[in-house]
Amino acid sequence: MQSWHGLDEVPQDWGRSVVTIGVFDGVHLGHQRMVARAVDMARDLGLPAVAVTFDPHPDEVVRPGSHPPRLTTTTRRAELLFTLGVDAVCVLPFTLEFSRMSPDEFVQTALVDRLHAAGVVVGENFRFGHKASGDLETLRTLGEKYDFTAEGVPLVSDGDAISSTLIRERLAAGDVAGAAALLDRPHRVEGVVVRGHQRGRALGFPTANVESPQHTAIPAEGVYAGWLQCVQSPSPYEGERWPAAISIGTNPTFDGVERTVEAYALDRDDLDLYGAHVAVDFGERLRDTLRFDSIEALIEQMHADVARARELTS
């Protein structure tokens, strides 16, 4: 498995390959179907399969300030693509200059000169080049010119066409189970554990306060059942994963104003995860964020939340 940031990192002796192209944010079921077709084609031809993706999200460059919430970090996206069988992932820096390439320039520069594409697999609604002027038919025409085949994969349907946008909408509504159905896995929020107000510890439920990267797709405020995993840490917990009760909100009972993501690893009050890189996977929504009249009422509800989370994650 090889990972390249920019075309300059593609080995000079790289031979012919089958290429699939997309933002791949979320690597959802639609993306998975497209990548699977590219991998199958590559195996049939005896060639490596390459996934080409972009960072930052093209919308951030083409429509400054739009900042679509990110379903996956670039690193996580590559990991997921590798699990689907691609041999290399090429992350192209999406700049204003890059966005102004004509369809022909993009194909010649990326697909022909560096990746030596023998076949290209995209979604049937694929658009590329300056002002999205190229489409699947454009790609097929350019394939005839530059000696590669181009194939469009139909969108997977779930009533609506599966898309990263639809998944973001479900997360914004708190429907993490619905998002998971389209992702084929729980939605994940990653980040570093930082020190908070430590109220959870004082109440008997010590939580990991997760500081995620800017523009991360965070579900709606509420309480959720899911899992907490230590992705990277100098501590002995690296790689461990625990069932968890997760809270997203401002802690209205304490008149909080800052929105946080906090995860309590069930029945673990001995974890020291400060500074660790962790992942929070969302399984089911339990309830809305509420303001309680007393600390006792809050603690009673937290016990109920933990019991329900245990049922859902066991």
C-alpha cells in the first residue's frame, strides 16, 4: 500500500493502473461500490488500483466559507480506502489554480502523465475540470484520445441517492443510526483528549473531552450510545476500545456555553487519556440534551443513560 500527497510523490517508474476518482468523504456505500468496481477491473487487468482524492474539500476552494462538515479526516479516508483493496491513495491538494484546470489538462496531468491510467472508474454523476465543465461523457471522449477506458458506476439508492450530503443531514438531525446505515459503519469523530471542567469525574462519570479538528461533522446535541477507542497514545491503552455513553452539548445544567464532545467509557474510572488521540464511534441516539433542576436529577438520568448504552453496545 502506498500513499502519496500530490502527483510529485508518484514514483517515476509507476506503470499503468486503474484509477478511481472522488472526494470520498465518508467512504460511504456509494463510494464503496465504485471502489470495488475499480479494484475488480484492476485485478482483471493485472494492474494496481489507485484512489485519487482531494484535500481540502473542493467546495472550500470553489465556494469560500462553505466549509462542508467533514465526515472523515484525510488519514481516516485513506485507511478506509485501503481496506477496500486499493493499492495506492493519491491525495491531490485542491487549490484555486488546480480548480481552473480544463478537463483535458486534468486528465493529461493526473491520469495520463503520472498515473498512466488504463481504466478510470467514477460515479455516474462525476464532474471535473474548470467550473465542473467535464462529465462522464467528456471523460470517455478523453479516454479515447489518451488510451484508457472510462466507466460510470450508478449511484446506490436508499430512497434518496446515497451521498455525503445526505449523511451530513442525518448527523445534523441526530440520526446517527441512519448515517451508519449509509456508511456501513458507525460515524466517527476523532480528536485529542483535553482537560475540561472535570464535572463528569466529580459526578462519578469521568469523561474524555474530545477536541476535534475544525469543520468535523459532529452529530446534533444529545446523548448517544457508542464506543470510545484510543487510536494513538504513549499510554498502555493504544488500540483499546470501550463501550461508551457520549454527550454532545453545552452542559446546560451548569450554564455552559461551549459545545463539547465527551465520552464516558462504561465502568472505567481509571483511564488517563489526556493528550491521547481517540475516536468516538456513534451507535444510537438516546435522548436530547436537557437542563436538570438539580444535580441529583442529573446523576439519576446519567445512570439511566449508562444502563441503556450498555444494553445497546454489549
